[in-house]
Amino acid sequence: MFDLLKDAFTKLKRELLGRGSLSEREIAEFLRTLRVTLLEADVNYKAAKAFISLLEEKLNTTEIYSSLQPGKQALRVIYEELTAFLGGKAEKLEFTKPPTVILLLGLQGVGKTTVAAKLARMYAGKHPLLVAADIKRPAAVEQLESLASKADVDFLGPPKPTSRDIETCTAALKHAKKSNNQLVIIDSAGRLHIDKKMVAELAQIKEKLEPDYSLLVLDGLVGQDALRQTQEFHAQLGVSGAILTKLDGDARGGAALSFRHVTGLPIYFIGIGEQLVDFEIFHPERIAGRILGEGDVASVAEQVRQVVDERQSAELAEKLIQGRLNFEDLLTQMKQISKMGDLSKLMDKLPADMMGGMSPEDFDPAEIKRTEAIILSMTPAERRNPDILSGSRKLRIASGSGTTPADVNQLIKQLSEMQRMVKGAGVDPRMMGAGKVRVRPKSKKRKKRKKR
């Protein structure tokens, strides 16, 4: 996501930090380069011009030329202005009166149906109801029903095969009040382009339901056209904000960067993959950090908290420090990690200095699968007590997992090495359970005083 922008900003950042002083000429050259970068990333030309003007004014009114660390000062200004340009702060949904109704709008092919399920999963605690109000697209109802099952949320389709979309939506409101659904998400019908008939149908639904939010789902890959679609939908129907999808495949990200400036509307969420977990609240300050190569540790921590059982983690840490960790424990942790989805995407959010020179592309998901296959080929007794793994047992495990005895030996060695390193560092297991790691200094023996 935002690969082109990140690469360009990384180079610019390196140049800024490498200078002991900055002149007005150098800042002007930097801004010219930045403007070209923004345009290459498909940022709207008016938005790019406005951003550069704001940045130039801020840089000239900030005492960076006389600063001891002018590069860092300039980067701080860029981060603040980029955050403000993206919207300043995250726009969050408010659930005031149940049920809160969200009407999803958008053209065909933008991913509305998948977004509906992702949204329901994110707010599963609100007992959401997914409503299929799109009978025009073949299998749209069946697709949403299948996704609702995966997200483990309620679903409602057309009461009759001949029911109109407005009738389905009206029935959904009655059902939600009866079933105590605090959130109703309506997957409306789309077209290949905006036409009068579609607008009239959506206007009728909106007037009848009075939704709390009318969110426009946009394909992040279409670039500038996403801005045009927003302006047309907003002019004819009025929308609360947008959800940008498919940003995992967009190397440029110009639409996201220029959206707020051009439309005046906020981005509420972004889709970063095909899985239901690949969905995030749009945090301008975090996105600015990612673009500038500073990472997004806050989002990583949130993802980890969603899937990691703190009690199990504390027990694991206790075993690790005592040297009692076994393959049963390792398998439990691997299952928790797999719930986080594509780990290369998770690594992409980490700052470069935390990656130790690695990139997300260096991460091999097949390695985790191979490790899991080896552990699953062990008997429960072997997992709990790796010391009993003899040569013949290793041969059987390697055969069952499609690996070699050398791979099995390597995994056993890694487990032993992990425990040795942690024990030697003196990690406090209680702090690991809380999501932090604290290193205890080794106790020093007091020297006995010599008797005189």
C-alpha cells in the first residue's frame, strides 16, 4: 500500500536527514521533487498544488534553517501537514440509537458485498444484521449470506423472490428491532455507471430508512475516477463519507491522499485485502506514518490484541522462562498468529528500523506451514516432551510432514535456542503477558569484606 509514495519519501527523508544544514534553495528543490512524486502517485493535481503550498508556508515559518537538526524538524512539519491533509483524525461511527443503520452505496465491482461483511465482523459486538438489498446482480444475495456465515452475524435476504429492494430494507428494520440488532448494514444494488434509475431507487431507500450513515464504497485502484464518483453520488444523494477498497494492490494511493481535499468528506475505513480481517479504520496520522516510512505500530498492536489470548500468553511466557516450553505450546501460539491473516501485511506496518534490514517480501508464509506440518506429525506425547524424539521418531515425523529429518532437527534446535536465549536475558513473564517485555538485570553477587 502506497509503495510509490513510501519509496519516494524514503529517498527524500534520507536526503533531509543527511544534511547538517538546510538552505531556502534546498527546501525549494525538495518541494519541487515532492510535487512531481505526488503527481506520479496519481494525487489530484489541485490537491498536490494545495499541499505543496501549505507545506512551503509551514516550512518557511518554522525555524528549521537555524535548527541543530534541520532534517528532523522538516520531517516533523511534513508529518503534521500530511496528517492534516488526510483529515487530521479518525472518523469513528457513533451508535446513538439502536439500531444504527448504515447504507452502503457504490458501483458494481467495487467490493460492497465484501465490505458489508467486513464491517459486520469489525462491529460483531453490536449484534449486526446484514441485509441483501441487491437482487439485480446474479448471486449477490447468496454471496452475502455466505459471508455473513463466515463472519458469524445475522443475515436477511428478500422476503420473497419478487420483493423490491425497498421492501427488503423495510422488513430488515422490523426484524432488527424484534431481534435486538444494534447495527443494520444494507448492501444496496449498484450499476456499471451512475444512472437515473439507480439514483431514484437509492433515494427512495434513503428517504424511507433515514440511515445514520450513507457510506460510499470506492475502488482504490481507479484513482482519480473515485473522486469524480464521490462528487456525483454526493451531489445527487448526499453521502456521509467513503470506504476505500483494494488498497493492498494500489502502489500509488493518490486517491486516498487527495480524497479529503477534493471532496471535503472523510474516509472512514480502508480495505487492504480479500479476507474479512483485512479491514481497518482510516487513521490519518497512522497512514502518514506509513507513507513516511515510520510504520504503524499502533495498528499492529491492535491486530495482535484481537487474536492473542492474554492468559495463554502469560502461561506461555512462564513456561518459556522456566525452560518448559514444548511443541504443544508452540502450536497454540502459531494458531493464534495465523488468525491475524497475511503476516507480510503486518510486517509492512512496522518501521524499517524494527525490521533489521528485512522487508515484507523476505517473509515466507510457507515456512510457518512447514513448521506446523512437522508439529502436527508428532504424537501428543512427543509434542509435550521433545526429549523423547529419537532418530526413528524423527524419521517418521519427517515422512508424515513431507520434510526431512534435518528439518525436524532444525526445529528442535530452534525451540531449545529460543528458551536458552530468553532464560539468559532474564525476561519477566508477567510483563510478556501484559504485552511488554522487561529485561531483568542479572543479580550481582556481593563481595564479602575481608576481615582485618
